[in-house]
Amino acid sequence: MIENMSKGLNHRHPHIAYLSVGSNLGHKLENCRSGIAALTHSTDIRLIDQSSIYRTDPVDYRDQDWFVNYVVKIETDLDPLSLLKFLKSIEHAAGRVRPAIRFGPRILDLDIILYDDAVLDESTLTIPHPRMHKRRFVLKPICDIDPDIKHPVLQQTMSFLLENLGEAEQGITEYK
Ligand code: ADP
Ligand code: MG
């Protein structure tokens, strides 16, 4: 008991999370970059790695402009709900307004894809992200960073999930 308490007090407990970043309105890449810059201004978040940057076709709601998408790997002291709250505040500060159309155009979208090996299903937060294993625009960039990590529910690696994606329709090319 005493040992546990002193552990809690004396050790910070950083977590690893993968975040998906996207924009399809205005200066798309600039919106994403500013969002990530805002993220790393927090002393509770350190940027560890970043994927290539992609130009992707919209998937869920297709009648809209193409997206800039990529993934960042962070180390954080925030718990998942605090991290989500912080991401939403950054989206809001970027000028995002909610929502005319679900899955519709957005200035900045910041999603939590993975958080350690956590499996979470709360009303406002599901981890792993519930659609990540079906999305080329998430799996491809994650594979740039860590292709061998496993989805904590499906128990399959990111590269396996990418290679076994069903639809050929999700257009994605490197952004120049
Ligand atoms: P999208 O699913 O297109 O990213 P939004 O960004 O509008 O849609 O998010 C809708 C809601 O999804 C958020 O308000 C948030 O509470 C919830 N949500 C559930 N799981 C996650 C997650 N892993 N990452 C980010 N938001 C999530
Ligand atoms: Mg989102």
C-alpha cells in the first residue's frame, strides 16, 4: 500500500498515443501543422514521431474536397479523456464549427487512434478509434511509424490490417 502510494507520487507515468490529423478546408497543411504545434506547446505532450503527409480522397461522406492526413506519435502525461478534451479545444481554436454534416468538411480534425494498449468505450471516447482498422488514411501513415504494433482488440499488426483492407476505393497519395 505505502509502496504503491509512493510510486504514484514519485513517478510520472508517460503514455504513448497515436493521433490522426486531418483537414480539408482552407490552408489544409497549415491547419494541421498549427494544430500539432499547439499540441506540443503543452508540457504534458511530447512529439516523438510523425508519418509522411498524405493527400486523401474523402471516404464516409464523399461529396467534399480532398484531405491532408497524417499521423503523429506522442508521449503524454494526460489520461485519455483529458487528451480528448485538449484536442477538441485545439480544433475549436482553429475555428472548427460543429457540424453541418457528419463526416463533412473540417478545418482541423484530431482523433485519438491508439493509447498504449487501452481499450475504452465511453460515450464520448472509443479507443482504439472505432473506424481506424478500415481507414487507409490512418493505417498507411501509422505504418510509416510503427508497422509492427498490434491493434489491442483485433490482435493484428498495422501492416497486416493495411495489406488486408477490402475496398480499393480509398485514394491516397503522398502530398507534395
Ligand atoms: P470524426 O469521427 O469524423 O472525427 P468528430 O471529429 O466530429 O468526427 O468527432 C465526433 C465525436 O467523436 C467527438 O466529439 C468525440 O467525442 C468522439 N470520439 C469517440 N472516439 C474518439 C476518438 N478515439 N478520437 C476522437 N474523438 C472520438
Ligand atoms: Mg474527430
